[in-house]
Amino acid sequence: MEIPLKRINKFLSEAGYCSRRAADKLIDDGRVTINGSIPEMGTKVGPNDVVAVDGEIVGAKKEAFVYLAFYKPVGIVCTTDTRVEKDNIIDFIGYHKRIFPIGRLDKPSEGLILLTDDGDIVNKILRASNNHEKEYVVTVDRPISQTFIERMSRGVFLEELKQTTKPCKVKKINSNTFKIILTQGLNRQIRRMCSHLNYEVQTLKRVRIMNINLDVPIGKYRELTNKEFAELDNLIKDSSKTYKPVKRNLKT
């Protein structure tokens, strides 16, 4: 069966690179190439054509870096040292390539963590100065007061770390549960903040990292889609680490 050709703007849109309107502007500005040549508006592409924007191939599935979204269960440790920790994340996943977690979740915590073999992307995501959001749902041991919400939102001075946490978004979900969105990742930050205000964390789940949402069963993982990676790549392109285009091994 013959695969139908697609207009270049539709191809870029379906690859998750940008909208059709934005694609039209890229084409008009001469920033898009097909097989190394600048196309006219409305040009169609087939499965064997190589499409690039500013020299970076779009939609290519090269055997290179891998990016996984994993639902870490409670009790699993975010370390690559398989000799030290029995319940380490690497042995638990058992992936066929050498990968490592981007950041960490404490052993008593659960939820979304990204893993990759692309070292270039790690600092761009993790650096607090880049203001990348991470969202958590937290249950504490007693009813949440408005004062608690306000003080968490403003920032809490952590004596043991000798610093005040950055302002963040906090919203009460029910009597003992709240949602918090951080743009920094201090060691045991949420637990320390709650403890400072005389609350004890009962459960802590990370449900989002930037544009990636937790949508897999506990203990399972999946690859990021082309669309997710394109959005992620766009979010980190101006991060403090020098930007360098990366190859992808993704699935739609």
C-alpha cells in the first residue's frame, strides 16, 4: 500500500514540532529544508524524505538517546550503583541499555521520574535557575490550615540547609492533601518544608515534570513521544547549559 504524501506544514505539525501556522512561517523564512534543499510553500514529503529545521532533523528515529517516563514505586532507590542498593531503580526497570535517572525521588516517595542515556539534557532540566516545574500531590498527618498554604507558598527557611525555599504554587485538595509545584529540587525539600511547619508527610507523589505527566501504572515505564520531546526540547532550549541539538530514539 502506497503511503500518501503530506504537505510540509502538516508533517511538522504532526511531528509535534510546531503548529501549521508556525510551520508556514518557518518555510517562508527559509529555515526548513527537504533533503537539503529549501522547499516552496505547499511542498509535499514522503516517508523517505529528510526534513530539517535550522539544520536539525525533525521526526527522525535514529538509534541514539532514549528517554523514559517511569512510575517509581515507594521503596525503590534512585541510584545507578547496583552494587550498593538492592532495590535500585536500574535493576528494577531492567532496561536493555545503560540509563540513569534525571534527578531523584526519595525512597519513601513515589511517582514520575525521567530516565535517559543523554547526559547533555540532565542539567538543563535539574538546575533550579532554569525554573522548570515539578508537580507533587502530598498527604500530611493533620488537617491543612490556610496559614500552612500561605507559608509554604511564600517559601520556608530550612535551618539545616541554611536557605529559604523559592516561592511556589500550593493548593489545598482536601483536608489532609495538597498540590505543590516547585521550580527547585533541594534535598527532601517538601518533607523539610512540612516538618518546619509541624506537619509530617504521609504520602508524596510526583505527578508531573515540566510537560510530562504521570500516566503509566506503578512500576511501569514508557518512552516519551515525539510530541512530548519536541515540547520538552523547546522548554529547555534557553536553559543555562549551552544548548546542543540531541538525537532522539522515540516513538509516536
